[in-house]
Amino acid sequence: MSDSSLQLVRGTLDLLVLKALSWGPRHGYAVSQWIKGVTEGALLVEEGSLYPALQRIQRKGWIRSRWGVSDTGRRARFYELTPVGEERLAREVRVWQRYTAAVERAVSAPEWEVE
Amino acid sequence: MSDSSLQLVRGTLDLLVLKALSWGPRHGYAVSQWIKGVTEGALLVEEGSLYPALQRIQRKGWIRSRWGVSDTGRRARFYELTPVGEERLAREVRVWQRYTAAVERAVSAPEWEVE
DNA sequence: TGCTTATACATAGGATACCTATGGGTAGAA
DNA sequence: TTCTACCCATAGGTATCCTATGTATAAGCA
């Protein structure tokens, strides 16, 4: 909420996390930095959102994890997509695009028209 | 969840309701039908979501309401935007577009890149 | 006449995903 | 030695959506 960053819209965090892991194993902190970077700071994922989300997504079987060592020599938990998670990512992208297209139609509707 | 309609993404309902009322007073049922129509059935707003949302939005001062009679001769509560609501609509549209643009950047990122 | 459908409003109760706040700990720079 | 960046994690609160259920009327049809 500080400065100009937006609150996350429910449901998009899964999508962002899965995408962040689509290039191979990454640890949680790196995921959060990637989201911040790729959205140019528009989206900030709080740690209190991210770590529970990673656990939640893992429980669903879309990612798995193991302890490792980060580039900076610290202990870190690395997550990677499972095969199910790969499929899920593709599906989440499709759903998201279908959703935003529908909202876009609504928001840009030039006149009231019901049928 | 039936057939192929999508669950609402949290936070977009306000936007859709405000937009639906941007052409003048409408009652709740008409708002739900408009959303269904304009999104070609992709978004279905459940009554258990819509009516509480209308009350919530009214409490925030973005809309006001009064009882009236619908086209079909039934009693219905008509909602309309307040001046604050008009501003809010414009703002919500901007926020939504900024948000979706950010997510789109993330989802279509061709490679991992952080700094 | 009675039945069904579409119209119209509303609430209760539950789920869940996000937030704020807080905590612990390490590596390296200043 | 102090500060910052890195890295993980949980507790508790809140908001917003869902399902399920209830009431009621108008109109069409059998």
C-alpha cells in the first residue's frame, strides 16, 4: 500500500508464482524479487502472503521443494514445478486471459445493452 | 462453476457494478443480467454476492438507492452512482488496467530476469 | 385452475486468500 | 559493530466471495 504499489487481486498470486518457477528451481525470496522486478514495482508480494502461498501450492501438488543454498551462500528452500504444475500454469494463464478479456469487454462497453 | 463460467476474481465486482450503473439507475437483477450479457456468460454474478455487494458499495457512499417499479411491474430497488461513485469508477478502471498490464508483463515474460 | 419459469430481493454461514505484524537468523559492507 | 540485504515462517485479522435457502409476484401454459 506504500507509495503506488497495488494490492494483489485474489487468485493471481498462484499464477505469478507458477510463472516465476517456469524456468527452473527458485527460492521464495527470488520469486518475490522477480515479481517486483517484472512488474516494475507495481505488484509487491508481501512475505506474509508469499510463504503461505508456496506451502499452499505445494500441498496442491503443483510444486515441490527442497532445502539448498542460495547464490549468496544462505540456506534457502528451492521450489520447482511438478508436471502437474506445468499443466496448471498453462491453464491458469488461459483462465486469466479469458477473465481479463471479459472484464475488458464490460469496462469498455459504450452503452447499456442487455440480451 | 457450472459449465464454463468463471469465479469472480476478488475486487472486480465493485468495478463491474459501478460500470453497470454508469448509464443511470438500474436495479440489482438488471445489473446481474448485464454482467452476464456483456461478458457473454463468462462471468456470472451470484445473487449471494451481488446483493451484499450493493449494500457494501452503498455504505461506502459510491451509490445510492430507492425503491421503484421495474419494467415488468415488480417492486425493485434502483441504484445509481453518486458523484463520488463516478470518480471511483474512473479510478477503479485505471487501477484495474494498471494491474492487468503488470500481470500481463509477468505472464508473457520470455525469460528469467531480476535486478 | 394450478404449475412452472423468470423476475426480484435478501440473509446466514462458511471458505479462503490476502494483509499486517512479528519473530528468528546469516552474510557482507560500512 | 552496526546496518542492510537476504531468507524463512507463523499468528491473527479481514474482506469478499460462495452455497444454500427463503420470500414473493407476474406471466405463460397446460
